[in-house]
Amino acid sequence: MRKTIGKRFRWYTDERSRMKATVDKETCIGGGLCRDICPAVFITNDDAKAGVALTPVPPDTTAACREAVASCPVGAITLTAG
Ligand code: SF4
């Protein structure tokens, strides 16, 4: 999404809102809830724990990533401004 503010300034919200996702493998207990909520970003690795397949997070998946963060039962996912 791009907003135009006045005639001279543009605010490229997509680039500025890019987030980086990480999973703390020591904390993750598996189960794949994050993958179910946001399959474009989260995967299940061979060790049954979650991983990040795509980062920075595409802007159209940011809401799903935030839901995955909120839904993770052990708080293993972190989203940070990229
Ligand atoms: S929701 Fe949390 S505990 Fe479950 S797989 Fe994802 S990171 Fe691991």
C-alpha cells in the first residue's frame, strides 16, 4: 500500500512495515499451529519444530504472522521491525 501525503511526499508503508520473523527453537514445542495460521511464513522442520521459510514477512501476511505470534502457546515467535 502506498500513501501520498501532499504533493511531494510519499510514504512507502510496505517497505517500512516489513517485519522479520524468528522462532526460538529451544522454546518451541512443535505442533505446527503457527504453520497452520500462516503457512506462507512458517514451516515444520524435520525435528518437528517450527522454522521460518520466508523473511522479511511479506506485507500481505503480516496480520497472519501477528496472529501466529499471539497464538503460540509458549511465546516462541518474535516479530521485529526489519
Ligand atoms: S506455534 Fe509456537 S510452539 Fe507451536 S510450532 Fe509454532 S513456534 Fe512452535
